[in-house]
Amino acid sequence: MDTSTIESIIAGCNAEHAASHELHDLLALVAERNGRTPDLNDFELATRFVCLYIDQAPYMMKVAWTAAGNIGLENEMEQILAVVQSYWEQDDDIIPDNLGVIGLLDDAYCSLCTFQAVSDHFQLQTGKYLFPDDLSAANRIMRRIIGEPYATELDKLVLTTMRESRAIESMKRLASAEKQLDFARQSTIWNHGPAGDLGVSALAGIGLLAE
């Protein structure tokens, strides 16, 4: 799984994030919408979250490919990864890439929501988590940062990718054997953990934690 192109795109934008007035202005708008008056530390923590979230995308692409090989979903995951990679390579997508780090928010959100959807459906069918981390909380926060109407458009793209890859149907076929497992044991193929390393718990100052 070659993610070098995506990693180069991210490195170029993250190197400039500290001087990104656009990102600061976006986070200030989010805080205002949530009735918060953040201080400099709150902005720094939120900026760190955004950059770590974006950094997670190529890592999760590699994890997704490895995990798919472990359970026989290579064909379906190959289609999903092709869509994800093509989205990163499009300059004129839902949030244009020429907006710097802000232009990568939709690429990362689309990627990580798609992978989380695969993992959620696999867990629903087999009782096992597919990926090492649960990014649901981080995805919800990024959705609030991106805002409407962009978030809904990205959610539709995730659903289309899942449907066209036929990954859900394939996971249902896996379930016929896997459901013989003792679900009460909560067996997993990974040590499933939270998304705390992305700094989710530090975002109260921007008003991004779930009510």
C-alpha cells in the first residue's frame, strides 16, 4: 500500500499549519457557533487535533489493507482504497485543496469515516473489531469542524463507496461462520482502543466535545 503521495501532500500542508490564518479563523467560527471564547491554548490544542487527524489517514490506509488481507476482503478493500486515494489526488473536490490545510479536512474525513464504517459493519457481523482504534469520536468532531453542507456531501460519498465496493455483503457472508463465536468473550483481532491520542478530550474550549 503506497501512501507516499498522500504523505507528501500532508507534510507540505502541516508544515505551514502554524501560520494558517484560515485554520485559526475556521476554529474561531466553530467556537463562536458553540458559544465558546477560546484562549490561545485552546486554539493550539484544536490545531494539533486537526493535524493529527489528517496524519491518521495514510496510516489507516495501511492498516485497512493489512486487516483486509487477514480476513479475505482484499478485493473489496482494494476498491475502497482506490476511491480514497483518488479523492486525495483530486484538487477540485468538496473543499478545494488550494485552501491549504483546510483543503485536506474533507480528504481525511472521507478516508477515516469510510474505514470506520468498514470496521463498524465487520464488528456488527462478527463481534470483532477490524482496526486498532475507534475513530468515531474524532470523526464526529471533524464533522462539526467541517460543517454543512460539506459534511453531508462527504457522508453521501462514504455511503456510495461502501455500497459500490460491496464490502457489506462480503462481511455478511463472513458472519455465517463467525457467528459461531462466543460473542460474550468480545474477541478481537486487534486491541481496540479509543481515539484519545488525537487529543479529543482537550477540545472543550472550542466546544467540540459531545454534549
